[in-house]
Amino acid sequence: MRVYTNTKLLEVKRLGQNKSVVFEQEGKRVTVAGEEILYALGRRPAVDSLDLDKAGVEMDGKAVGINAQLQTSRPHIFAVGDVAGPYEVVHTAISQGEMAARNALKVIHEKKNLESMDYRLHMEVIFTEPEMAGVGLNETEAKAKKIPYLVATYPFADHGKSMVMGALEGFVKVLADPKSGEILGAQIAGPHASDLIHEFVVAMHFRSTVQEFLKIPHYHPTLAEIVTYPVEELAEKIS
């Protein structure tokens, strides 16, 4: 499979018995043809029929505009999930929905202490082979936000259980605060990454440091054991 990135779509047309996509990449015009074209360039909220403007609810681009408390421009109307974003994933939508319900009750009873969404534990998973998963900050985001960090990685190719399974592709990467040692984010590419990432989600929920994380025992030999290796390297750097 060949993946093209940093492209600009120019046109879509028929090419004999096939269908083709013409795009620009690095100043060059490229044409790719196939039997079918999968249109997967994003989604947009299906809110046109709701007449939100008549209710005074403002849009933020294609999404319903909300604040950190999940309120729209009309404080008694809340929006969550794919119609509001910022992330189109089920677990975030569930968290938003539960919080919106609690905040709506507070609005009804005229209470002021509304909860705010914390996207620090935002997860992303790609169910490819091998799987890829991440939580919190990655290096690109940390650099863009000028957040200092230390990073360590460990390959599945050097992990006992992975060798037994014959699953040697991938790695575990962990980012931590260089002073406190708090875990800021983690990325995993490898077998069962979608499951293993939850080790770091739980740790980050409790704002665990790498030193504290190492106190958690991990059974040997298991895949889960691999998450301790990059964390151990970070703990050595910080101490």
C-alpha cells in the first residue's frame, strides 16, 4: 500500500474502465487510478434541519460552538459529541454527555460551579497492523506548545513476549516532565496497542510520575511488561 501525504486534490475523473484521482504533491501532478474511490475526507454535523439559528445557537465553522462547560451560545442548551467536537471519538463523546447532563442540572437549579472538560487524556487509536495508539501529548504537540519534555522509546523487537508471538514490529514511546517526572503522553505502535495504551491513561488520570509508575508490578512474561522499560529509562534521567 502506498500512502501519499501533503497533497492538494485537483480533480476526480474516469480513466477508461477505472476512476482516477489527480492531485499535486511537492509541485508535481500525480494521477492514481483504481476500480473504485473511497471518499473519506471527513464528516460534518447533520444539524441543518434543526434551525439552530432560530434558537440563538451559534456555529463554530461546521460544528456547534461550545465552551469548556459544553454550553452553546445559549447557556441552557448544551452540545456534545460529533456535532461539537473537538474530537470525533466515542469515549470523549460519552464523557462530554455525562458532564453536560450534570452541568444542565446545575443550570436548572441556578448553581454556578459548572464542570469543565479536560482533554488531557484524549486518546487516538488506529486499528491497523500493527495497531497504533496514543494518549496525551506527542513530541510534535509538545514542541508546538513549547512544553519541555524528556522522551524514551523501547522496541517490541527486543521484548520477550513479542518475540514468542512473532510480533516484532513497533515500539513504545513515553514523554515526561523533565523536572517532576509526570507522564505527559505516550504512543504505542505494535501488538495490542489499543489495549496497552490504557496503562498510561490510568497513570495520567492520577498524574503519576515515572517514579511512581515503576512501583506498579507487571507480570512476566506479558506484553504489558514492555511499558515499564521506557519509563525506567526516563526515571533514570530525572533522578
